[in-house]
Amino acid sequence: GQQVMQIPQYQHVQEGEDFTTYCNSSTTLSNIQWYKQRPGGHPVFLIQLVKSGEVKKQKRLTFQFGEAKKNSSLHITATQTTDVGTYFCAGPTPNFNKFYFGSGTKLNVKP
Amino acid sequence: DAGVIQSPRHEVTEMGQEVTLRCKPISGHNSLFWYRQTMMRGLELLIYFNNNVPIDDSGMPEDRFSAKMPNASFSTLKIQPSEPRDSAVYFCASSSSGTGLAKNIQYFGAGTRLSVL
């Protein structure tokens, strides 16, 4: 079954509203990575968090890695139409024998 | 750097035919991943190589699928015989397991869109 789940699966927001996607793994991850895939494109790396409890910001995007290194979140403040796409979390197990990609959250932003 | 290069970009074939997808990872990267993406199943990891050795192939759907990495600069994913349910976009990605900030970041190719009729 799916090891890394993301919720929600879909999110429709009005431009300017905030957006959050949550990532939950059934197993501890060595690090968490976030990727964005635009419609018709390929996943593109956004950021990597390594430490338990780590928080990183990229302009309007805030990323968090849980204390147990099993969950993460991505929050976008004041969404823009350029934020449209599917956001994936991903990460390896501590021994790097497995690599899991999350189920993804598809974001649509209405102008 | 040219990035991860996949070929062909599009492939249309008939059921029962053999399909071979190709991937050239970024030079110096020692990990390579094959993914399949469909609307129904999302992005699925098929197989993961490290230093040309398959580490995790638990995602390979069945015996019709096989992947090889004969050297550090080339990998193939073969489907024989192909079936309509194999229609999907297949992505290849590579990463470096070395040190530094770029460690383990995956760089994806543009993908191969496969249609099996």
C-alpha cells in the first residue's frame, strides 16, 4: 500500500488564499523533499529538510519537517496562479534502501 | 549540464509489441530511478539503482517489465509484451548520493509518454 500519503488530494483556492498540504509517512524518513509538477511537466525539486523539527521558508512557501521525521507540511501564503500544479513530498528511509514519493496534492488557483 | 535525457519523448505501439525506454542520467550521479505516472495511480516508483545495482525493484509491476543499467550513463526500461494498461508517462530521475547540499535531490527527465493501443 501507499507508504506516504498526502492530504488533501485536490485543493481549489481563490487567488490570494492560503494553501496547506500535509504529508504523512508510515515509516521514518532520513530527509523530506518537496517537488512541484506543473501540468504537462515533470517534478521539479523545491527544497529538502533534514533535521527533525526543521522549518524552512522560500518566499511565500513554508516547509516543516515533523519531530518524528514521519510527517511534513507545505504552506503557501497568498496563492498566485503560478502556484498551480501538483506538490509531492518524498524521501528515503534512513538506510536509503527505499525511496518513497507521496501521493501528491493537486492545487488549482482561480484568478 | 544537459540534465536527464529520456528517449523517445512519445511512443505509440500496439499491444504485444516490445517497448524500450531509454535514460541518460546527469553525469556524476550514481542513483537512478524509474517512475510511472497515471491519473489513476499517480506517481509510482518502479525501480531504483545505486551505482548501477538495483536496490529496490519492488515497484516493478510484473515480469513483463525489466530494467537494466549496464553503466553509469545509461539505463533502459523494457516492457515485453506491452499491454494497453501500460499506457502512462514514464519518468527517469537521477541523483547523487555524495556529500553536500545536492545530496539525494532527484532531477527528472521530461518523460516518455507511452500509448499502447
